[in-house]
Amino acid sequence: MADQLLEQVRDAVEGQIDFEGQRLAELVTTVLLGAAGIVAFLVGYMAQDIKFTLYIGLGGTALTFLAVVPPWPFYKKNPEPWLPPHAAISGVSIDVDGKKVG
Amino acid sequence: MHSAVVRVQNVFGFFTTVAFCVAGVIALSSFINPQFPSASVKLRNVQVVRGRPHYYSYKKEEYAHIKFDLDTDLSTLFNWNTKQVFLYLKAVYPSSKPGQPPSEAIIWDAILPSSSAPKHQNHYIHPNPKKPQSKSKKSKSKNQENIDSPYPRGELHLNNHRPKYQITDISGKLQNRTDVVLELGWNVQPWVGALTWQNKVDFGVWNALKGGVSAKFDFPEIGAKKKAEDLGTEKGKEGHRLEAGGEQPIRKRPS
């Protein structure tokens, strides 16, 4: 019971996503942060007020953290299937110190 | 990127890169803001007195007390990236030894904040010529509201202004020095980017400071009579004391 609970907590903290999700997360980071920087500068320069730049930049960064860090479902759409158990695919036998493992 | 911790690190890492780049662009954007400052500095009165640097000092030094007029238009120094401008007026005079660079001493300074700077007690408060200086509570609360200068930002009109600092020389001797000028200088402190000082030559869209240097004058002798305009003032009777045994009142000769 405790083990199961611990497992759930670990899963939630680690927040693992699949390979396609990792590619997507990388892209989202680059695009969101880059856009936030550009928009922040332009708005601040147009309004001639550097506070806009500061707050838009920080807001964009916070948004990026929110979008990328938690393991959202759209990062888990392409789960990599596990290999079937060895016994099911072949009769390969692996010896470790005289014991049969596979 | 497979776990949350790695994603935090990745996003934060790229955030620092973006922040650095945006800061760099902001710093560069100051240089495309045209500025054309102008100023006029005039000497009003200069006196040299002998004094001590502090009460217990045995050393006597000579101090110059310089009154001046200052009219500036530095409004173009305030762009979106300016935090404050440190403005100073210095007296520049040749060194007593030949071959040495001229001596400079600041006689007055001010911190001019930009509109984006938070209020601070050290910010310069321009004297208001229209409003009489009264210390009543009513006017004090009113002053809190319009503590700002009566003129637009960066514009100063000081008339016969007293110096903030009396200046002396490293040698302690200041009287009879010649070829002294008053020169206006500043230091623009931006939110992001490099500090810049006043420019004497055009640099891109930044024009050189127009004016900002007074005419040459001399430090008078200690106890010397003031400038000619002061000689016309009415004096009290104590200025006409009789010399002991003499018959003529002593009149100091105008130098």
C-alpha cells in the first residue's frame, strides 16, 4: 500500500512525458519564450515605458513554465509501447552464473 | 525533457538567454534616440575665503565660493531606458605646476530622476520661483503633491544659485588663480546598459552638448572686493569708521 502510494507520488513529481512530447515541449519553450521577449521589447519601446517590457517578459516566462513543466496530456499522446515479455517472442535463454534468467 | 525537473532547468536556461538578449537590445536602443542637449552656465560671483577643513584642523586652506546661473534643456537625455541623470557643475582651472592636467572640482550637483524612477529623498527638487517659501503645514502637504519641478523634466533655470560645495585645492592655495571656467557635466544612468557621460563631439544621433561652459574668470584675492555690480550697494554706517587719529574715513579701494 505504502509502496503504491509512493509510486504515485513519484510519478506525479517526475511528470514523465513521451518522446514526441519532449520534442513538442522543446518547441513550445523556444517559441513562447522567444515571442515573449520580442513582444515585450516592442510593446515597451512603442509605449516608451520599460516597465511594460519587464512585466510582459516575466509574464511570458511564467506562462512558459506553466505550459511546459507539468506533464499535460498532450505531451503523452504517443506512448512508446513496451516490448512484450521475452518468453513470448523467443526461446532465447540467458545464463547468469549458471542460472537461467531469460 | 522527460521529467519535470529537466524541463524546469531547460525553460529557465532559455529564459536567461532571452532576458540577456532583450536587455542587450534595450541597451542598444538608447543609441538610436536622438538627443540634443543645451546649457548655459554663467558666473555670478566668486569669493575666496580662508578656512579649516574641520574644526580641529591646524591647517588653513583657501576655499572658493562660487555663485552661478544655470539654464539647461536636457529633456532629450530622458528616453525610455533612462533611470536618472546625475548632473554636476565643476570648476576647471589650470594646475599650479606646468605639465599637469587641469584641476577639476565639483561645486554643485543634482540627481534628476526619470518618470519611471521611484520616488527617492535624494532626488533634486527644483526651486520654484513663483511659490514663496513658507513652512506652514498647509503648503507642505501641497508640496507633497507637486514636488516635481515647475519646469519640464531636464529643464533647469537656476538664477544666482549658491554652490553646494565650497572647493579647495590640493595645495590649499586658491587665490589669484586664473583661467577658471565652470563646466556642466552629467552621467546618464540607464535601467539597462552602459553609463554615458556628456559628449563634446557628435556621436551618431547624439548631438554634442551646446554651451555648458562659462566664460573664463579668475579666483580673486582673499578679502578682495566683490564684482563691480556689488560696489553700488548701499552700505551701513559701520563701513565708515574713523581711523584712530585719522580724519578721513577708511574706504576700501575697489580692486
